Amino acid sequence: MKSGHCNSTAMEQDKANFRAAVYDYYREHGRPFPWRETQDPYRILVSEIMLQQTQTDRVAGKYDKFIARFPGFASLAAAPLPEVLALWSGLGYNRRALSLKKLAETVMEQYDGTLPSDPRRLLELPGIGSYTAAAIAAFAFNQPSVFIETNIRAVFIHFFFGDAEGVHDREIMPLVEQTLDKDDPRTWYYALMDYGVMLKKLHTNPSRRSAHHKKQSPFKGSNREVRGWILKALLSRPEMTVAELSEESGIDRARIGLNLAGLRKEGLVKENGERYSIA
């Protein structure tokens, strides 16, 4: 079914069939996750930051431990960064952990420990972009915000764009808004995401026909891998020099130095003379 190629009556029927199909699948096959069983804004925020660029199975293995150690904004804000990074280890993109800690500090200082529900306020917090702000508004506060992520994109391309290639999000967004369950956006978005996961397993990933599709670069041998290794090393030993890091890893000094500079710039490590440690 291609958007824009049906009369209005047929299109409305398409949308009704679409909602029914998505909800029917979710009732039978919805995925259980701990962050779906709570309406605590802090816990939902943690899950959304963890889920950025990370698969749900990896997040599921870390989420409960992180929440057990840092059950709210106060405990996370007060925690030493090395302890936060140690619990985050394995999720990748460690700057997210730093942003989450800074966010907790901001919420404690500016909002008395209560996460704001206004997406515009959420956007002002560290580590939160437009998608995450809208997702938190829906999942934590059940607001009918409109957003797209990879699984949602796959569902709409599959249902409404036939074999079209190069589908742009600006073509999808009106359909997301028109089909949104405004009475229960939280459940509707969970259902959409789970349907998208199913589609990717049974079909060639519909998201590949998106204008925004990018093939992820390999992790092995990347600077992301080097940065992750450096942080693990510095968590295990309080201070290390470039030479020590290079010798222990087998990575040349120039590359170690380049990645240390990036980690310093992001505020994840600090320099003490010739030695480096977690900030």
C-alpha cells in the first residue's frame, strides 16, 4: 500500500487494518522488559539512554544491576564517575554514561530531583536529543508525542510504501501522527517497536529502503573499540601512561594518544602529568 495512491476512504481502512494488525501481534507476542513494567520516569530515562545505539538484549543484562545500584537521581548524581562507568561497561558509547550522570546532577540541582515532563525541558538536559525527549514524553508520561526510530520506521515502510526506495522520514511522520493511539501512546509505541522487530526477522529489513539507512561500521579494530579498552584499563588501574597503555594493549602510542585526547575532551578521563585516570 503506497501512501498517496489511495482514495481517502481506502486510506482510512488501511490505517484501521494497520492498527489492528499491530495491536493483535503485540497482544500475542509483546516482549517483556523491566522498563516496560514501570512508570517511574527515572527508570524509563535510564532505559532510553541505554537503548541508544545498543540492542535490547545487551541492555536487559545491565539495566537491573544499574537500577539496583543507582535507584534514583540522587544516588546517580552522588556516585563517583568510575563506579558509573564500571557498571556501564559492556554497553558501549561510554559518553552516554557520563551524560546520564550529568543529567542526574542537573535534575537534582534544577528540578529538585523530579524529571520534567515537558519535551522542551527534556531537550535541555545532557545527552537528550529530539527522539529521546519525545520517547520519554510517551513512555514516562504517556504523552502523545510523535517520533520515529528504526523499528517504527520499518513498520511504516512495510505497510504504507510498497516497494518504494529512499523513503524519507518526512513522508513517514504524518502517518505516525495520524495512526497514533492518543489515549495510550505508551502501549502503541511498544507495539510498533515489537512489530518492527518481527518484520526484520521474517523479511528483508524494510528500513534498508529508508533514505536514512546507514550500514554500521565494524566495531572490531575501530577507535570505539580502542576507547572502550582504554576506559576498562583505567578502571582496573587508577593511573597509566600512554606507554603503559600501548604496551599492555599492543596498540601503537600515537593511536592511544589520539583516543586519550578524545576521551579527555569528552570529560571521561583526566591527565595528571604523564599519567591518565578516569575523570
